[in-house]
Amino acid sequence: MSSPPRPSLSHPAPQLNGAASGPNGTAHAQPLSSSDPSPSVSTLPPAAIALATRLFEGARQGDVALFEEVLAYNSGMKDMRNDKGDSLVMLAAYHGRLPLLRLLLSHGADPNSLNDRQQSPLAGAIFKGEKEVVEALSDAGADWGVGEPSAREAVRIFRQEAIWGDRMGGQEKGANGSRNGVPNGGS
């Protein structure tokens, strides 16, 4: 079975501020120039929908070559999110796509990007048992105290203290200076 044709990036593509998969599995994205924060899928060019769909699927599959090309063209694409708020980092981490995760992080993607359910990539990687992904996210500054459940709580839930106890070290402060996921100054 062959892969669907990859959208060409050799000509200008729409600038996207975010993209999402719609209820029927199609993608929708938000043009940067739009004053409407949530345009309908029907207002987007088919090429933008095809590109967003390809990028989310590429993140799930770990398509490093696609993202090397995309990020060279527009590094802002690293911050795309789907209709569930899942970032490319979340999708790569959850699916154990370590090379792609490292590429996204090297381009400044946020290792703490929470989805709409307040889940973090780090907690997702712990849930999936992706040890190298957990290490890469932690090395990139992922905060063990953010999210619901936090990565620290996920370690306890899945009884992985023997694996991650030293790494998370019972930290009272997270990588971003927060205390148990609450930014400094919080109660």
C-alpha cells in the first residue's frame, strides 16, 4: 500500500495559526490573517486542509522527513494543535516517535503543551511506557508537576516510582519554577 501524495511545500502554502481535525476526520486550520478565531472548515482552501491532515498523521507516524521540510519552510508549524488541543509534541510523544519529538523540541516546541483535557506529553509518555520519550521530554525541561494528572501523579498511578523516582526526585519545584504545577505566586 502506498502513502498518499505528500503536499508540496515548494510553493507558498497558507500560513496556519493552528489546525485541527474535524468530527469526520478532516483537518481544519486557522489562517493567521483571520480576525475570526474559529473559521469553519468550508472557508479554508483544500490545500490547507490537506496539509494539516498530513501533518497530524505525520506526527502520529513519526515522519521526520516531512517535518524537516515543513519546519525549514515555517518553524511556527511546530505549535499546531488538533481539535482536541493535542500538539505535535503530544502526538509524537504519545506514539513513541522519539526522532520526531527531538526534532520538534530542537525547533522550540513546548514540552509542556497541555491538551484540552489538561494532559501533558510527559504524562502521556509515562502512560504509554515510552522511557526514551520521557527522558527526552524531561531533558527538554518538561515539568513533572503540570497537567491532570501530572507526570508525577502518573508515575504513582502506574506504579513506576522504581523507574522514575530518581528522575522526578520527589521534586517540589518543577522545571519552570512552579510548586507542584502551580506557578510561583500561586496558592
